[in-house]
Amino acid sequence: MKIAVVGAGAMGSLFGCLLKEAGEDVTLVDVWKEHVEAVNKRGLRVYGVSGEHVVRVKATTNHSEVGHVDLLILFVKAYDTERAIRDSMPMIAEETVILTCQNGLGNVEKIGGLVSLKHVIAGSTMQGATMVKPGEVFHAGRGPTYIGELNGEVSPRVKNVVRVLNDAGIEAKVSRNINGVIWGKTIINAGLNAFGALTRMRNGELLLVPELVEMMSQCVREGVEVAKALRVKLEMEDPVKTLIDVCKATAENKNSMLQDIEKGRRTEVEAINGAIVRYGEKVGVPTPINSLLTALIKGLETSITGRTRV
């Protein structure tokens, strides 16, 4: 299968590495020139819970040179979705499948504003990875990846993508309720990412502070109430327990929002906590913790980007 991974940060590089190692025709596409150059020069190194991998995989900053692909996996930041799809148009043919595995809410709608939704399937992964330096990624934790059609159908193309991922050692499952899965992950991210970014703690370290765990739990409960009001069926039986389990399973991981803050970059808080706040306002559900976290992260972004330009 010819695959383009658009957004070759920690997670995109992890998936690209394992897919290439499994024999797929993979190209990493990213605007980060230093990473692309390092991968092309030395190969892509991934190490951690999946072992040690060094693979020779194509990487480029130029979407146009890739050609048409069978599968386009989108891992860019939520705020870069439209730009990434516009740049990726030369790769999209009539039968190309676009799999969004991005964080947050609203990505499918953004993609659908630029290409037909017939191309789009959605995913959500519980893998944990950290970008160490250009060309090098730490695989911090394993977790399932759920893939599904937007209408809940179990289609041949979804089953095929799931098979390809499983063959590459990426645990993947078909979901009949991918919207509920994405909402569930967003709620967990809302209760985890901002706390890690504000305290500079790894996921497991957050559990050492009871006061933080209580605030994280309240944040998750707010998201659950918003989802209920929207009649979104969550797949998690106990979201707070899921949050704790994720922190334990990826204890050594620096979450993506913390990584962004450390690198002086914009975060995805608007697609995570901010999205929960906006949906809460629409359905009349108060979200004070998520609202506060959104404001604090935006303030932190401003203080950092005022000094650091990336």
C-alpha cells in the first residue's frame, strides 16, 4: 500500500516507521525541515516499548513530489488541518482514503470543507510517543487505535486499514462508533494535557499529586456531561478510571501539549478543552475547569511565543 503520513511529529513518525518496517511504501511529509533532513540522512530511529527501530523511509517537505497515494494518514495539529489538506491535494486521487488520527474535535468537519467526505475515515489512537530530536522518537506507551467510517459502517476499506496497521504491530480495531471514541479521547486529553503542560510533569508524575488528580477528574466529568447533553455515546464505562489508566500506561510520556509548550509552539487547547467549552455553551452545560484551563494555556502560549518564534 502506498501511504503518506502528513504530519511527521512524534506520532506520525511512529506510525510511519512501523508501517515502513512492515513493508509498506511510506513517505513522511512534514514542514519541519530539520526532521525531514535527519530522516533522509540517517534514517528514522524509534525506540521504547516497541523495541529499537532504525528504518530508511522517504521524507519530504514537498507534498507535490509524492504522487497519488492509497492512504493518507493525517497527524497534523488540529489548527493546521485546512492547510495540510490544501497542500495534500496532489496526493488525493479518486480512491484515496484519508484517515484523520488527529487530536481534538472538529477535524472531520474541516477536512470535509475542502474534499468530499467520501474520502474520509476517522481514527483515534492511544499510543504515546515523544519527539526526542530531529530523526528520533521515543515510543512511550502502547494502546489500541480505533478506526471507523463516519456513518458507523464496517466497510472493506476500514477493515483493510485495520489489517495493515495490525500487520505493522500497531494494535488496531474497527469501531462502529468512531465519533464516540474521538469524543472519549478528547475528554481524556482535556483532563490530562493541559495539566501536564502547566506543571511540566510527565503523565505518570501527575498522579503523585492528589489535588491535581481531583481537578483532572472534575475536568473529565465536565466533558462527560457535555457529551451526554449532545447524545454522544461514549465507549468508556468509567472515564475517570480511564484517565488514571492512561496516565499509568504512558507514565514516562510527555503529552503533546507539554511538548508544544517546551518547544515554544502553539498548542491544540482550542480543539480539546476549548471545544468542550464551546459545545457546553451550546447545550447549557457549565464547564468551569475546562474554561479556566483554556484561558491559562492561551496565556502561557502568549507568554512563550512572545519570546520564542517557531
